[in-house]
Amino acid sequence: MLSVVHDTDEHTDAAHVDLDDATLGLDEICRLAAREMIAVALEAERRAYLAAHADVRDQDGRRQVVGNGHHRPRQITTAAGRVEVSAPRVDDRREGHQFTSAILPPYMRRSPKVTEVLPVLYLRGLSTNDFAPALEGFFGSAAGLSASTVQRLTEAWRAELEQWSARDLSDVDFVYIWVDGVYVNVRLPDTDGAQDRLCLLVIVGVRPDGTKQLVAVTDGYREDTQSWLDVLRDLRDRGMRAPEVAVGDGALGFWAALPQVFGSTRTQKCWVHKTANVLAALPKRCHGDAKMALAKIYGAETRAAAIDAAHEFARDFDAHPKATGKITRDLDALLTFYDFPAEHWKHLRTTNVIESTFATVRLRQRTTKGPGCRDAGAAMAYKLLDAAQTRWRRINGPEFVALVRAGATFIDGKLQERTDATAQPTVEECAA
């Protein structure tokens, strides 16, 4: 913990605020306090560096690391507004060594929190020309908030996406994955003159500790088998292991591609998409009863009860074979979740983790009529998902994820006891 102690009158005077000054508002007090705290923290950082190298001397006994005044003042945009900072300097005469502040790196003009909020506001619908007038009053200045600044950010997002898409996956493990294809309108044609909608192929995974993490965001052009093959092969070639279960919409070309790359991965069709497809094949007067009948299937406590409920649905709606066939043909893939921990069922039944996140992308599209080009659209989606994953909570029963990866058997959501013939690992063994 950093403790600030003013041991000189100079510091006391600098921190003193005249409360009788009616022109000094709360925001200005915050900026003055922020400036004082930053100055004290920077000075403490320099003192710690000098103390750590106090014994480093040359052959004549002179110290090689000494303080050297302060840099010229510069304006920093922080959450408290614009603050003028004069960073301390250090003269490090050792060859190959240089003091660099971790608090205030060279050329920093915005605090990390402010840098993070700019792309979020852009993705949420604030146009590039609106940044300066919208935020000038809050930050105390429009400096660094121009349209060109935000345009440079989008270029940085593209480079970041390219680097992220080539990362090594051999040291990470995804036990479950959700997949979906999300279409995004594009305003401008590409280099070939085509203006097709951008089809983002998105994969989100669950780590052995139960945390959710973005796995892939790719421009697939379409949701066909070949596009998904390219994504899955790339993940495999970068070291990704086959997940235990893949959850997705039943219409994806993904299902034809999956066994060609990860043959051991089981499939779970999304009940939200399936329900929508079934209702689309039924008259509107039947929707209420159909929803309740479908809920009885995926809400059953056991697989046997779910199968009975599916047969009941088929009998009750036998006048609409197109609708009932959507359930009966895919019943095995719709009930895969029963072979996994009951705590995970609500997560495995739908692709909500992707759908809910992309609601913000669709909001951004309505504001700007879509990204200007395909690359910008993919970068925008990546940055949004990258920011969203910091808020994704772990799945329920995270302690069971490692058991699933270790090969434990679950029947109707319950872990089966160990036997001599089929010994199941314990939670402690998986953690070890």
C-alpha cells in the first residue's frame, strides 16, 4: 500500500486548498488532488530506484545513478480530467540502463483507463466527430479526442486482432466451446467491388477453471463448411486440443466441419435457436402451447423424462410434421447436456454468451449503418468481445470442469461413483 506523508511545508502548501475560494469547484479540487498524488507517487518511484542502486559507483567512488531534476511539464488526460505533470528524471550512467517510470511511461498522453474507454464509446455508438464536444467538458480539454485519434485506434485494433489470431494455443485448454456466425452490414465495397455482408465466425471457450475466454473471431464470408474448416484447422495447428462439447446453432456448416478436425468432440444444439425454428414452422395460435411443451423437454430432470416429453410434443403437434421433425431428428444432439454436470446445463443449452455480447455490435450498426469495410468490422467485433470477456463470469460449478476434461462420467447431471472397473478422478486429483 502506498502511504503519502507530507514532510515539508512545501508539500503541505501545495496540497492546501482554500475552501473559502468560491470559484474552486469539486472537479477542480479532484484535479488538484490528482496532480498532487501523481507528483508524490512519481517522486516516490524515483527515490526507490535511486535507493536500489545507491551502492553502484564508478572507480572514483562517484554514484552512477543520481537524480537529475524534472522533465518539462506535459498534460495527461486522466479519469479526473486533464492534469499537468512534470516527471522526475534520473541520470543512470551505466551502459545499457535507463530509468523508465512504470506510472508514467514516456510519451503517455492518456491514462490506461481513458485509452480503454475511447474504443468502448466508439463501439457503443459515439461517432468519431462527437468525441471532442462530448468529452471536452468531462476531461477539461478536447486534446487527444479528435476523429483522427479514433481512426488511429481502429488501425491499432486491426493490428492487435492480427497478432491475437496468430497466438500459440498449446498452453491453454478449452473444455467447452460455443460457436456462432454473426452477420454484420458493411457500408463500403471491398477491393473487388463486392459489398457482401460480413460473416463473423466466433468461438468462445471455457477453461478448466470455469472461466470463459474468447477463442476466435474470423471473417468467414459465409457460414459454410469450408469456412469453419479453415477456422478449426487453424486452431488445431496452433496447438488447441479437442474440446469435450461444442454448442451452436443447428444450421451451421460447423457441424460438418467439426468431425473432420476434432472427431472426439460431442455436439450440443442450441435450444434458443431450435425453439425459434420450431415456432417459425407453427401457426401463431400454437406458439404458447409449443413453448411450454419445448420447455418441458429441456427442463426435464433426466434424459428419460426429456425423451418422454419430446414424444409427447410430437403427438400433440402431429398435424405439423415440419415443426415436430426439427425436434425428433436432432433429439440426441439436443440432449447431450444430460451427460455433463447439472450445474453446467444452463450454459450448455444455448449460445447466449455470444448472442448477448453481439447485441452491442448491432446497436453500433444501427448508429453507423455498419463498419466501413470488412477488416474494420472484424476488428470492431474483436475489440468489443475482448472488452466483454473481462466481465464474463465463470460458469456454475466451475470445480466440475476439470473433472469433465479428466474423463469423469456424469449421468443425468450427477457424477458417478468410482468403481474398480471404471475409476473416476476426484476434484483434488484434477486440481493436482
